[in-house]
Amino acid sequence: MASISARRLSKELTEIKNEGCPVGINLVKADDFSTWLFTIEVMGESLYQGEKYTLQFRFDSSYPISSPAVQFVVGDGHTSPVHPHVYSNGHICASILGNEWSPVLSVVAVCVTLQSMLASCKKKERPPDNDRYVRNAPDNPKKTRFHYDDDTV
Amino acid sequence: MSSDYEISDDDENYYDYDEDMIDGTQDEEEEDGDMYMDTYGDDFKVAPKNKRKPYEIEYESLSQAAVEKLMQEDVEHICGIFGVDGSTAALLLRHMSWNKERLIEKYMDNPSKVLVDAGVTVKEPSSPSAPVRSHSSSNSNSNANNGRRPTRSTSKLIGLASGSKSPKIPTVSPPALRPSKPTRPTPFVCPICFDDSPDLKPLSLDCEHSFCSGCWTAYVSSKINDEAEHCIRCMAEGCALVTPDPFIRALLLVEPTEPVGEPSLQKENVATWARFQELLVRHFVASNPNLKYCPYPSCTNTVSCPGAASKASLATVVPIVSCGRRGFGITEEMSQSQPVGMGLAAKEHKFCFGCPIESDHRPVVCNVAKMWLKKCRDDSETANWIKSNTKECPQCQSTIEKNGGCNHMTCKKCKHDFCWVCMGPWAEHGTAWYSCNRFDEKGSVEARDAQSRSRASLERYLHYYNRWANHEQSAKLSVELYTKTEKKMEDMQITSALTWIEVQFMKKAVEEVEKCRTTLKWTYAMAYYLARGNEKELFEDNQRDLEKAVEDLSELLEQPIEAENIPTLRQKVTDKTVYVQKRNDIVLEDTAMGFLEGRWKWNVAVEGFDEPEKVEF
């Protein structure tokens, strides 16, 4: 299994290096096959114009069969975007990171999805249960069972 | 109880039960009631020797294989009606939660829609612009808006697949494991692991999303083992096809002709397949109100108890059942090597069919038992602490804890000044601080009366709770005591002239004590909620008689055991055990009959019963 995840990630990395990331997404760090960092910006008109966020991917040996652990980096000068699906600790409630993950999705696909999630946001606000969630949140967002109730944003 | 005579008309029952399923739910309650009474009547006629006691419910224990047989019968039934193959019928049934009637109705109405919804066939490509799934994620929506696909490799694949896709006709071809089109123009690269070696085995469902067999196996194993999912969709994003059983089977189980892979991996895959079978059985059991899975860890038996399947029936019966196995986590081999009934550790898998309480809560019905447990969880410790550490303000009844200082109390809430010792108004104390000698004065007597009234309900609860907890504790202690005694008895068997059978009386007695204490425990839960009246008094008389008998027997069990007094002790214990058994039967029988006759009235509202006439304690 470990070899599948390594092979897959090295292939994804080569593709990123050869073809570059989509507009607004930049690779910051991918020194190993456990943690990658990207910066993400929303291009064009949006509530997040001119803001730059750092996105962290954590992979385990069962990637891509199971989803990567994805969150915004918080602290050290980084913050998480104010968005109804993003908690202040950087955790993201998105169905493709949970029960709708498919092994054919890739790191870049996740970045693009999150980018468009930010782009389509109409009101900057935290999720309604932010404080309660952040207080008890596990370190790994994959351990949280999110309830996906809103497909519009 | 699964006695022999039931098995004689087994087949008939099966069909009856199938009929019930088809008939639907509207008349379920009625039928269940009838069934209970009928079988009870039959019992009486057919096998007077094996008479089921009124407090026992009729049930049948099924092994996993037996449940699989039931599933197979349903599948074959559907195959016969729809003319589809077994794996398709299974997917359709699972999609409809094994509700055959609804499936037949829907299928007759619109077969292609049902097949698409169940993930058997792909949607007809008549409206290619429509999203693949109605509840598609925010991701695929936004991607569609952006006009781009998640990854380049995926888009390539989807393009290829849709290009080669021929319009699907709703006739069902078995979606078996098949290699993807061999005439693929480009060499196959698995879009998941990016492996492109020529000996890779590309596999796909009818949707023709091809992935290599290794990725398929890893995916299927992860779904089964990590997510306990039996409905496994195609790996392609947004594809709703469900992998049929033969596909999964072929992935996990190696055909005899194929080269055998790594043995450890093979073993793992075989275990995954077994787990998959178990998940299917669990789903079937969960979908059928007549069935319940044994809650004991690693036990795979199922109990069928149609008499307790409806909520309404739980007001009249306490469906305590046993799956037929004993012990914790005992596998087939272990239970064979170890004779059943060795020591008290090999306990029966007894549980309640009607509620999640994993023990015998007879004689009290599920709803009352649940209410009591909730109250105990919420209240008992708090209540105990309040009782021993606080008093109530004589004026406003606020609960007050005295945490230091003198006896002159000023209520924080109503500012009433009173004496902590006599509870009378402080004004009457004059200057006699710290030494209250006014206990009998009128004012303080009144204050204490008011206090005791407000405490009465707490006291009442604690009365029942303490006895409940005591019986639970005593039952544990008697089992502990027995483990010590058992050793002694066995020693004695070696040193004295007694035979093995002669030293077994203690075991029987301890088992009986434990059983009766469980009954007694729950009688207190019942008594707490029973409305006052003659019925309650009769109930408490029976309870008292059983309690006395059990305490007597318990005392006998604690007597020192010497070789010379064994014969007398044995006689006494055996007699008492029989008596205790009788008393237990009386309590359980009378209570069970009371439920059937609707004799019991509660002092609170209980689901399934009439509202209490008035609340009184």
C-alpha cells in the first residue's frame, strides 16, 4: 500500500512541476510524501480578493483510497478564511474530503474545489457552531464526522 | 426459548413470516398480538410438558448461515418475478432495505429508474448535461461552473469512457467482473496508482471506469473494513454504480486456477470477504423488524422474535431472548473444546429484543426500565449528595449547602434568616447564638415539617434506588463468593467421599440467586413507577416474599463449608433453591399476566399505556 501512495504522489508531483498549478494555487513545500503545503488565492471578483491562505495536505499510506487530511494552516502569521464551511482552527467541512472522496480525485483537484468554494461565497462568516467545534476538535479533521447540509456555497 | 415442537412447523412459519413482510406494516400490530396469543394457545395444547411460561416470549435463534438462507429465499423470489440474476436482485433488495412489496411495486412502475437508483445500471445518456447525481457535491457543481474537470487524467478517462459508451437499454445484463475492452487504443494507465505496466489487470463495472485490480481490491477492502460499508460504489467521482457481489468476490477470493498471491494478503482478503458477508447479514437483520442481531461482542447470531417486533407489543411483553451462545468472544472452535456451562463466566447471550438494555430486565417493560435507568443516571449520585449535604430554606425551599460559619443562615435567594440546626426563624433565637436549644418550639417544628415534605419525593426515590443498587451489588458479590466456594468444593470432592454431582448444588443455588436478584432489582424500578393501589400492594407482597427467600438462600450460601455438614447444608440449599425458583416464577408470571391483562397502572405517563389518572406518590 505504501508504495501505491508514494507512486501516486510522486506522479502527481511530477505533473504539478511539469504543467504547473492552476492559477492562484502555488506549491510551497512537498519535501516528502506525508505533508504538502500550498498557497491558495481566489482570482477575479470575490469576497476574498487579495487574500492568500496556506493549505496543508497530510497523506497516510492508504492515499488515494482514503482521502488526505486537508486544512488551512493557522498560526505563524497564517489564518483561515472566514467562510461558513471553514472553522477558525483551519478545519474544512467539505463533502469531497469526507464521504464523497473518490480515489480519482487528486491534490490539485481538491485545491481547485476549495478555491471555487471560496469564490462562490456570498457572505463572510464562520460556521454557526464554530466555537463549540474548535474547542473540542480533534487534531486531524478526518476524525470529525461532518454533516454536509449545504450544497449551495 | 426454542423448543423442539416449534421446529415441527418451521416451514409454515417461514412462509407466514414472508407473507407478513409482503402485507406491509399497517396490520402488523394486530397480527403480532394474535400471533402471540395463538402460539401461546398452541403451546398449551400441543406440548403441555414444554409449556412456555407467561413471562417467556417465543423466539428463534438463527445462525449467520440461517439468516443468509432467508436472504437467499428473498433473492430467489425476486429473481423469479423480475427475471433478473441473483446479484442484481440482491442489489435491488438492499437498495429497498429488503422491503419486497415496495420493490415490486416500484419496479413494476418503472424498472429502469429502480435499476439506476439501486446502482445496477448507468443512467441513460439522454441528458448528458444533467449532473450525475441529484445530490451532487458542491465540488462537482462548482467544477461544472468553472468548466474544468478535477484532474487532467480524470478528464481524459471520462472522455474516453463516455465516448465508448453505447446507450444503455434497461434490460439487465449481469454486471460481472470483466476486463475492460481489450481493443483500447492507448496502453492502460490506472488513474489511481498511475501504474502502466503491461501485466496490469484493468477492471470496470458497466460504467467502464477502468482501474487496476490492485486499486479495486484496496478500495473495496478499505470500504468494508474501515467504513463497514456494504454498498460500494464505483471509484470514479460521481459514478453511482454499485459493485455487485460477484465482482467483490472475484477481487477478494482467488479462483483455484489463478496463481496464489502472497499468503498473508490472501488471508486478509478472505477475512474481508467474510466481513462483507457479515455486513450484508447485519443490513438484512437491521431492515427486518422481526430480527435482531445479538449485541454480544463478536457474536454473529440473530434472534427472530415476531412477537416483539412492533412498538405496541412492548407494552404487554418483556421480550428477553437469548441467541443460544454463551461466553464472551468465544469462537466456534473454543466453544467446542470447552464444554458449555463451565463456571459462571460462560454466560448466556441474553438480551432484550425490544430495547438496548443488554440484560434481563424482567419483570418490568422496556419503556419503564429505560425511564428508570435514565433517572438513575441523571439523579442518583446528585440526589445522594443533596440528601446528605444540604437542607432547604424553610421559606423558599431553595437547596442550601452550609459550607462553614455559624448556624445563623441567611438564604441568598429570599433573605430569610433561619437556624441551621432547628430550621426555625433566627429571630426567635435572640442572643443564644451557637447553641440552639429551641428544637421543640412551634416555629421550628413547622419549618422542619415543610422540609420533610419537600424531601419526601427524594427520599422515596432513594428508597427504591438503594434497594435496586443493593441487589445489583449483591448479585455480583454472590458470584464472587461462588468462585471461592467452587474451589473449595472441588478440593472437598477429592478429599472426601462426595461425588462430583453431590458438590454441584452450590452452583445451581448461586445461579438462582443471581437470577432472582436481577428480578428483584427490576421489581424496584417497577414499584417506583407503579401507581398506588391494591395491585401495587399485591406486587409488593410478591416482591417481599421473593426477597425474603433470596436473602435466606444467600445466607445459607455464606455458611462455612465443612465436610461433615455438607449433607445437611446440601439438603437445605437444595430445598431453598427450589422454593426461591418458585417465588421468582410467581413474581415474573404474575407481572407478565398483569401486562397482558392491562392490570398495571403507572404514576407517570408511559409510552404505550393510558395516562395516569392523577399523579400521587
